[in-house]
Amino acid sequence: MPTVTVIQPTIAEEKAVKIRCAAYCRVSSDSEDQLNSFMAQTRYYSQVFEDSETEELIDIYADEGITGTREDKRDEFQRMLKDCRKGKIDRIYTKSISRFARNTRDCLKNVRELKSLGITIYFEKENIDTANMTDEMMITIMGGLAQEESTSISKNIKWSYQKRFEKGTVNVFSAPFGYKLSNGSLIINETQAQIVKEIFEMFLNGIGYQRISEICQNKYSSYKDNFSYYGIRYILSNEKYIGDSKYQKTFTTNTLPYRKLPNKGELIQYYIQATHKAIISKETFEKAQALIECRKHKNILSESPFSGKIICANCGTKYKRKCSGDKIYWVCRRHDNLAQLCTNKRIEEKFIRQSFIILHNKLLFNYKQILVPLQTSLQDLKLKKFSGNTNVMDIHKEIAKLKEQTHVLARLKTKGFLDEAKFIEQTTELTAKINKLQSELKKLTQSDDEDETLEQIEMLIDFFEKRDNPITEFEELAFESIVEKIVVIDQHELEFHLIGGLKFKENI
């Protein structure tokens, strides 16, 4: 009879690996009701996965009080997509398609990308699971409905504003510096009004925006947030200071994603005189506008895509633009002050433009051999270094709890159960805790240098994939899209520093 020897297994049976799930929540405004909804969603998803044997909750991504029509405005949504690309998530749960995306194009784009990464999405309200391939048509329909709903709401709001503009009965919701609101009307704030008068006086005496900004920030530190460079420009060009009101200075586009743009003649504007008391006389205001136009014309002549981007390799100083006859040159500031301070000589602008054209066309024909392998190497490096961080989920939960406490305090104060002093004391303490946790969270979740480099390399690849033909003339937009700076080695050689940390030298 043969002898049978039993050999026991040496490798233990692997435990079933849980599906790593994420939840995405969003509320569309920062009102108290919507914030309650926000808290309810985060609590709901935290509880759903507590006792699950097959799934575990990796993180909750929650955008609070912002628009859903613009994907780039949703920071948490973008963070979720990045984590998906890093391989941290297997499945996403969300309340509805309208919470996930407000237009069909973005919805399908993200669903397809996530499916390509092996990640499924479950939309609870519509009972749609992208694990089933036949659901894509349903997503298209539902995404279209969500888009139509958002567009319809936007049109109704625009129509109501249009009617108010025509009647001249627009409610005032904010007061420019120099005024305060009283029952929907603008009332002069005497202290601030005096500062407005000083700003106009300084400008008409030849002082520029930046210098006025510095003077006001030093002299009136309690109002310094109003006195940035652009804040001064806004004050000097605002018709509110002569007692008039212009409406529809900006407009929102009709197609998703909605964008707010300056109205340069696309739509009717409404100018209503004497809507409130003036701070500045019309004569002073008109003189200021004439001076603004004059300076604007001079600035147009001096504008250049190279401004602030050309650096001297010899001394590290920025180059400045100079005109000589009908030619434009760029010269090292130190060399221009005294030739002995820096040996790098001036360069004619047309040669810088030509060098960029040559570099652009070289990369257009060779980016697949240069950029794509680099992208692959960086992606492999990130996969090797990837490791999850369990602290992130705990911090998110703690922040959600603290925010809920602040909302409870607000309701108690509103109903008269909590006095002002106690409310301020307790909310200050909670806010400090939230800020500290958010600071910790930022350190844990922020992208490292390799993540940022990889993103920029992908942007470069995307840029050249969309270019059909080589360029024969300098293109400002192309230059600004991919070039961070130009280092002048000498008057015969330039080094272009592109996004992603890439450097390429070109002869002049």
C-alpha cells in the first residue's frame, strides 16, 4: 500500500478585500437649510458603511455653498477625481445626477473616465449604477434633464432682473466703499466718503493706482482690504460716487458651464441717474475717467507677453522693454543702469519671438517621444510611492461634527435661547478648532511636487495634442499657456522654462 504524506498549505487563505468607497455630497447655496442638508448627507454616508462587510468608506468629499454649474469651482469634486486617478477609490456613491454634475457633457466625461479607471458610480435617486453598461443612455437623459433644469432656473432669474432694470427698481444688496445700506438704499458713510474724495484728488494730481493703494493701506489700515491695486481702480471708475447707477455691467453666459463676463456691448445696459446722494462731483469724475482712458492707451502700447518673464542668467535681474526707433529691445536692468554691472547685452524682441516659434514647432513634432515617456515614468513613480492615509477620514468626520455644532448654536441664537456674548464665545472656539483641523487636512491631502509636475506635463501633452499645424507667427496665447519664464544665457542663447519644470535651449 502506497504511503501518503499530507503537505499542509504554507500560504494562508486571503481575506476578502473590501470595496473602497467614496461619497460625494454637494449643496447649492450657503443658506442654513442647505447647510442642514449638507450635514445630513455627511452623517448619512458615515452611517451607511459602518456595518458593511463588503464595502468600506474611504472618504467623504463635500462641496459646501457653491455653484454646481462650474466643475472647476468644486474643490472637493476635483480632489475626489485626483484620488480616483491615484487608485484610492473603487466605487462612488452620490445622491443624484444633479448633485454630481449639472450638464450632460461633464457628467458623461467624468463617468467615462472613471469607468476607464475601473471605478463605478451609484446615483441613488435615479437608481443608476454605472457598473451596468446599458445605463449610459439613462445618464445622458438624466444629465440632460439636470442641465435643462439649471438652465431654466438661470433664465427665470435673468428675466426677473431684466424687468427690474427696465423699471429702475433694482434692490441694492451691497454698498461700495463710502456708502452703507439702510433699508435697501445707499446712505453716505462720512468717514469713508472723505477717503474716497482723497483718492480722486490724488489720482488727478498724477499719482498712480499702485502708489495710491500703498498710501491708503498705510494711512487707513482698518480699511486696507478695500485698497488693493484693483480696489483703487474700481473706486475711480464707479459711477455710484456721482449718485448714479449702471446696471448689467456684467452678464452670465447662457450655456453651461455658466461664466460671468464683463458686458462689452453684448447686452443692453441701464444707466439710472440720481439713485442716491453723490460723494464726488460729476466734473471731478469725468476728469478722472478721461485720465483713466489716457493711461489705458499708454499701457496698451507698453503691454507685452514677455513682461516679468525674461531673467538674466548672469545676475538674476529681470529684463525690461525699451524702444529704439522702430525696434523693440529687452535689456537687463542692471546692464541698462551701468554696463559694468552685467555683461549681458540687449536682445531685439523679434529674435525672442522667433526662438519661441522654433521651440514650439520642435515640440509639436516630437512631444510624443519627449513628453509621453516622461508622463509614464512619473505615473509609475507615483504608483510605487502610493499609500493610503486613514487620518483623513477621521479629520473629515470631526470637521463635520464641529460644523454641525456651529449651525446648532446659530439656530439657538436666532430663537433667543442663546445670548450674543455666549454665542460669540462658543462659535469662536469651534471656528478655531475647525481651522486647525482643516490646516492638518491640507497637509495630509495636498499634492506633492511630483503630483503637480505630472499634472503640468499632462497639460503640455494636451496642449500639443490640440495643435494641428506648426506656427509661422508668434502666438501670445500659446506662449503664455506653456512658458513660465525665459532665462537669457547671453545675447546668442535663450533657455525656455516650460510648465512642468522642463527646460529647452534655443539659439538666437
